[in-house]
Amino acid sequence: AQSVTQPDIHITVSEGASLELRCNYSYGATPYLFWYVQSPGQGLQLLLKYFSGDTLVQGIKGFEAEFKRSQSSFNLRKPSVHWSDAAEYFCAVGPILTGGGNKLTFGTGTQLKVEL
Amino acid sequence: NAGVTQTPKFQVLKTGQSMTLQCAQDMNHEYMSWYRQDPGMGLRLIHYSVGAGITDQGEVPNGYNVSRSTTEDFPLRLLSAAPSQTSVYFCASTRQGSGNTIYFGEGSWLTVV
């Protein structure tokens, strides 16, 4: 069975500092990987996705993530955090053969707080 | 192009009542799914469909029914609402195949009292 672990429930960073959110997955084949962001009371916004090719993926809002097959990880990074980045972040994995769109498994989320 | 439309956005139900959460997409997507989101648990898959007439259970299907009579619509039915079904529900759709964008609806906030 596929699973996603986001070990950090809460993270606090200062504005302008760098950010790394951790994501580890368990999956029997090459996964289709996602990072989503959710502001309070809002829906999900896709930050980036990986299914093949370059293992360093660029996303929106200055975010990037690196797929490391040997570590089963897909960590999200941003060089300089802005106060508007405060939100909850979700990592998700799905079956690559079907595009993953019908059977995503989500992590439990990391709540990011940004101190001014 | 409306994308994925969920209705209602907010609903309060009494225990034992039934209701249907509607989900419609206008992108001719084969795949549609329903998720529920609970604090500290992320999103969990309830039911999914790979095309009209084909549905299957996800991780937490108990208490919910679905049907897919058309490509566009994928309603989620709560047969007898329970307080444990208080949650935020998201519908998603995507085209079959790798690398395609997954579109989520804006969510439906359901409270069962």
C-alpha cells in the first residue's frame, strides 16, 4: 500500500529565511508526486508535480522539490520565505501508470508559520 | 470553463439525514474522485471513478455511495449522516494518462449535528 509521511506537523521560520519541508513516501513502483498548498478555509493549490525527467522540479511561487529515489523522498524547498507563504502544505503520491489522478494518497500536512 | 464545481459549499445536517454532494466537471475528464479532509489527517480517498459506469472504493468508503452515470457528474451520497462524517469534502478530476493536471473543486464544508 502506498503511504506518505510528513514528519513535521508544524514549522516556524522567519521571513526571508530558507525553507525545507520533508516528505517521504512508500510506493511499490515509480510514483507520481505532488506538493499542494492550502490556506485556511480554501481549496488546494498545486505547487509542483513530478512524474518523470529531471529530478529537480520547479513550481510556482518560487518553490522547488527534489525527487530522491534512493531516499524515497520528495522534499519541498524555497530559498527565501515570504509572509504570504504561511499555510498548510501537503505532499501526495499516486500511481504513475494511470496518472495518479484517481487515487492520490496524501500526507497529514505541515503547517507553516512565518514570523515577521 | 468552470473546471470542477462542487455544491453545496456549506451544509448542516442532522444525524440520520441523507444528502448528496454534487460534483461536476466540464473538461471531459475520465477520472473523478472524492476525498475528505479532517484535521491532522490530510485528505483521504473515499471513492473514485475511471469513467462513466465505473466506480471503486478508496480508503474510507463506509457510509458513502457514488455513481457515475455521465462523464461530467460524480455525486457523493451520504445515506444516513453521522457526526463522524463532519468534514470538508473535495472532488477532483483529471484526464487519463501520466502527467496530466489534477483539478480540485473548492470544497464542501459539511457539519453533522
